[in-house]
Amino acid sequence: MPSVPVMRRAFAEKDPSFDGLFVVAVRTTGVFCRPVCRARPPRPENVEFFPTPAAAARQGYRPCKLCRPADVAAAAAPSPAVELLVRLIQSCAPDRVTSDDLATAGVDPSTARRQFRRHFGMTFAAYQRARRLADAVGEARAGGGAVAAQMAAGFESASGFRAAARRAVGAVSAADLRSATVLASARILTPVGPMLAIVGEAGVAVCDFEDRAGLAAAVDRARVRLAPSGRPAMIVRGDHPLLSRVAAELAEYFAGRRRAFDVPLAVGGTDFQRRAWDYLRGIPYGQTRSYGRQAADVGSPKAVRAVGRANGSNFVSILIPCHRVVAGDGTLAGYGGGLARKRWLLDHERRVAAGAEA
Ligand SMILES: [Zn+2]
């Protein structure tokens, strides 16, 4: 979060470039707002700041009906400046987009870069580098030689290009580049925090909370698993039909309009892990099962610890609903994304299921 004086000023000025970076909660009304809210401003001594709508909700605040801070679709939509940057990268390829280009296009470079970083979870420069290498892989696949690939990637020198390609995909020749695998990733904003999604052609490989322990190692495993060439796949932020689908299905889930997920998964796993994960996908929405029952149903009543480990090694949260498995006495037990999220997800599903029956 920005510093409190910065947030106070941003809120007073309704600065849209801070929208999504924090929410403002008002003690006297019990309501929280986006920084851009048009409602009558509260007295400064009555406000407190939270990084996310979920954090404010956990403290008992309700979302404002005017500015709708918990609206996932609004929070996940890129700002006009971010959309412009993505278009600029596409139209300028293979050249780099400079601060002058941004100024010419009429956006303030530092605001645009800050919003870009917030939306994609990476810097504008890093995004451009990754895009250029992905273009090089495409060019090499299309039959171009090393020089064509280098040009497609916008590198002036062959040595600079080779070094970047080696770092990104371990590629040293045009043939290496042709056989490189590119996975696409996106940051998906949800009411319980940002998630990182990574997809290959076969399906969703990773979709989990950005702050989850072990996520980096899970991503590295996916890069190896989904790369038939034997060299780890490179991951590029950007567009992919499966990314749009997983984002849309998650938005529907959080809006209470979706109970099961249809987007294909590419999760690998041992036979036992796959049985455990298939079982999780069979637990009805809004219900829970105990680890003991899951172990018995998966094949061995003694495998309670093993199913716990298998559930814990699931890095496609929510889509594979390991949050629906709880301890035998009904307590929540563990969850990779943290117990507060597990409680939130189960409450959400029970509320939606109860509402549908009422
Ligand atoms: Zn408001």
C-alpha cells in the first residue's frame, strides 16, 4: 500500500491512478469505498485504509453501494492507460516502446507504468522483453532463421539476442528456438486476493494465490512438465483463450453464478495425486468432506496423511476445490492459501447455495 499521506491525498483528489491499490473504510458508517468514490467525503479522523476489499470486509466493513469496491469485474478490468500500453507494444513490435512514445500517445509515463505493474504484476520493461522473445519463438517456428528470429525480437545484436534467448529458454540455435515451449500467464484479481494463472495449449497448469508458499517451485515444475523439448518452457504475460476462460469462470464463481469449472486442466501429478484431485472435483459445491472419508474413497482409509499431502500439492486452487476438505471434527485444518481464504470460500459457497434454495 502507498503511505497514509499519499492515500489521503489520492482519496481527497479522487485520483483514478490509485484505484485498486487500496480501499478507504469509514468507521462511522461501517462502509468501505474505492479512492475514486463520489460519495460525500468522510471526516479524515474517521477513515482507515486497507490494501484490498477482502481485508476491509474481514474487519466487518460493507462495500459501498455507490462505488462498488468489491466488484471483481471492475477491479480486474485493465485501465485505459494499461490497454493503451498493450496496444502500443503490439503496434510497435519489434521496437521498444519508449517514454516518448507514451507521452506522444497522451499518457503520463509514470502513472501508466505504475498501473501496468499493478495490473500485470510485472514491470512494463520486463513484459516487453518477454513478448519480444515469444515473438522470436514464433518467427523461428514459422521457418525463419536465427537472424529473422533476432529481428522479430527487436534485438540489434546477435550476441545480445543469444544471451536473452539462453536466459529465457536455454536456446542457443534457431532449432532450439523452434522447439521452445511458450506458456501464457495472467494475474487474476479476486475478492480474496490476486491469483497467478499459467496455461499451456493443453490446459490450465497453475492457478493459485500469488502469496502462496511454494508457488515459485510449482511454476518451475509446470515449466518442465509442459515442455516436451526437455528445456523448461518460457512464460509470457499476455493473451491466451484459456486465460480468458479461466478468468471468466472465476469471475462467475465469485459472483455466485458458477459452481463447477469447465476449462481444461493440465496438472500432471502421480496416479495417487490424480485420484485425490479427481475426488476433490467430485465434492459438490457448498459441501465438505473429511480427510478420512477422502482417503477411504480414494482407496485406503490409512492414507489420510497422503491425501492431505496430495491436496496440499494442488496448485490449481478453487478449480480443484481442496478447500472443501476439512478435519474429521469439522474444523478447517489446513489450506495452502491460508485459513482465512478457506473460510471465505466455504462461507461464499454456503451462502450462494442457501440463496438458490430459498
Ligand atoms: Zn463509495
